[in-house]
Amino acid sequence: MYSLFPVLNIFSRILFAFAFVFVVPLAWAWSEDHEQFRLVWEASMAFAGISGLALWALTRRHTRELQARDGFLLVNLVWIVLPAYSAVPMMLIVPDITWTKAYFEAMSALTATGATALDGLDALPISINVWRCFLQLVGGLGIMLLVVAVLPMLGLGGYQLYKAETPGPMKDAKFTPRISETARGLWGVYFVFSGACMIAYRWAGMSWADAFMHMCTTMGLGGFSSHDASMGYFDSRAIEGVATVFMALAGISFLRYFIMLRSRSLMPILRDREIQTYVGVLLTATVLIASLLAVNNVVESFPEALRTSAFHVLSLATTTGYASTDYTSWPVFAPVLLMFLGCFVSCAGSTGGGIKMVRMVLLIKQARRELVRIIHPRVVNPVTLGGVVLPMSVMTATFGFMLIYGATIMGLTMVLLFTGLDIVTSFSAVVATVNNIGPGLGEVGPASNYGVLGDFQIWVLSFAMLLGRLELLSVLVLFTARFWKK
């Protein structure tokens, strides 16, 4: 029988370390000078820390080096249990919130989905909005990458965690001799970009508080805002411009930035096939939707249409989910295209969700290969990426992922339809949560939120966010009998 205790022992230390994340909202609560809020954050921090210590005491005799399946189990524990601890202060501070909505909000934050079930964000204490947004910064590149980067003394099997946590099909690529060094490099790049983003938002006219919160949700590509109207609250072209630029940057693999800095050359970015396709798709979609808006007189001029289109294309395609207007009122082609883009545009190794652009590139290359084989059956035409012939294992993994991805979308949509939800809301809500986009269409569009759904529907979509964040297979493998055999 597979033993859980060594994994729980390591998880106990992660939970204890997570307690210190509560320091950030606690600091803002002190600035608010509201004693009752400070007590909530202090109690939440103590609860997480004491729970971690208690679990460690119970499992301290059970230690061993992590195996591959230990990494998958640990990652799932982190992404299932930490949202529960993150939801506790929301339950104690947000008026009339239920546990279902609090957990959904916390899961949405840590998975950088940006699907909210809350109304009245403008009236919430600033510490709660900071907490929601800061969790997206932490969850953007993954809690487990942070653990491997700054807590190598835990004796974690770092490579197993990296493979379970890192998005995209190219998980076996290592860029430094030690995976902890790679993780530290990624977080270093991440925080440099985050600092620049925050300063840019402040320069564009945001307050320091809003600049901090929107920096967290821009770099995490999560899309939470401290205002119900999202980016429309500011009504600022400069702020939308800053968001557009940094969403575009965050949608590119941070691994590529890391390699670029190590090699001191732009070539790792400029020659990358995935990034080239990423830029091409974004430009094409922006011009296409801008033309549609201009022709239908949705906006006053083509330059204005181009600006509005660029912001929303970047927001939805990178799975951020910001909105400055209700784009579901545009000609129906536009919102459907935006949802479609969110399914695949983000690059592997970015903080975005979806199936990742590299998988789409591989599928297109394989389709071309099959077309050539029809005409020339004996031709040698392997699938390549960046001039390198890909092993069949990568293509097999890609096909397997896509099969499960399609089955997951269909299965969860049918579950929501069974509860009585309409087809547009059901399908778009599943697509938006599995791909970590945030807002959907119908009842969960940008002018509404997920709070209109029932408790069971919200739990289904919470599970969908978990599946999307860990790329399906890392979660579903736990439901196989062989996983639990010794």
C-alpha cells in the first residue's frame, strides 16, 4: 500500500511556510487601522502555521526522497488544501459570503483564473482585495516552483515537483544543472517584471494600492481587480496601455527570458517558433476584431477600435480576463473568438492557462505531416520544433493531453447542463475555468460573475480550475488504481 506520510511530512513544511504569505494582507490591515481585520489576519496566519507544525509533529518520523508519484500527490495537496486556508479570512471579513464562494474565490486566485463570485469589490476592505490579488501573483508561476526555489533544504525531490507543476509539454528540458537554480532564476525574472509593472501602473495614474494589486493580477495573468468595473473603473488609455504591454510580456515563457538573460542575447526570444506564432496570432486577431468593431460602428474610429481590440485580445488570449467594457455586446463573432483565443494562445512556461501555443504548433505540424504522407507515403518528414526533431513521446503526450482536454470540456459541460444551466453559460463557464480565463459568456460574462450560480455548479467549476492549472493529467492520474499500488 502506498504510504502518504512522507508526502504529508513535506506538505506540513509547505503549509508552515505558506503562513508567512499572510504577512502581506496583514501589513495592509495595519495601514487601514482596523483592529478587527488585523486580528483576522493574525489568527489566519497562526492557524496555518500551527496546522503545519502539528502535521509535521505527527509525520516527522516518516521521511524519504520523493518519487515521481509523490510529486504529483504533493502538488495536488498544495492546490487543494491551500485554497481552504486562503478562504478562511474571506469567510471572516466578507459580508454574507458562503464557504462555497470563499473556496471558489481562493481557488480562482491561486490558480490565476480570475473568475470571481463576489459583488461590491469597491466596498471591501483593502486587505481582502490585496489578498485576492496577491494570491494570483504567488500562484502565477506556481507555489511549488517557489518552494523548490527558496526552500531546497527541505530535501524535496525538486525535479519531480517541477515536472508536475510546470505547464506545457516540454517538461523534461532543464536549463541549469540544478532545478532549484532554474526555479530561482524564473522567480527572479518574474519579480523584476512585476516591479516594472507596478511602477508603470503608478506612472499611468493608479494609486500605489491599485498599482500593487493590478501588478499582481497582470503578471499572474489572473485578472482580479479591486473594482467591480475591472479596468473600466479607471477609464484611462494610459492604464490600459500599460496592462496591454505587460499582459503581452507575461504571456511569453519566462524560461525564454531566463535563457535570454543568461546568454545576453535576444535570439532565444526572436528565433523561438512558439513566440513567433504567439505574436502573429495576437496581431491578426487584434486587426480582425478592430475591423469588425469599426465596420459595425461599435466605436468612433478605427484607431480607437484598434486600441480597444488590442486590450481585450491580449486580456482574453493570455487568460487574464480584464475588461474595460462588456465585450459580449459586440457582434457575436468577437466574444466567441476571444474565448477561443484563451484556449491556446499563452506560451508554455508563462503564467497563462489553456493548452499552450506550443501544443497548437505541434498539432498543426503533425496535420501537415499527415497531409504530406497522403501524397508521398514514403517521404521522411519528422515533426520538428526549432530545428530539432521531436521524439515520438512528445507527440504521444500531446495527443493524449488533447484527447483528455476535449473529454473534460465535454464532460463538465454536460454536468452543468444536467443542473439546468443554459448551454451558452455552461459551455463558456467550463471553457473559462479549465483554461483559467476567468469571465465566460451568458450569465458569467464580464458584466456579471459566478456568484449567480448554485453551490454544486460552483464546486464543479472549482474542480475545473484545479484541472486547468495542473494541466489535467497531474490531477486525473490520482484517479487511477495503479497510482496507489505500492
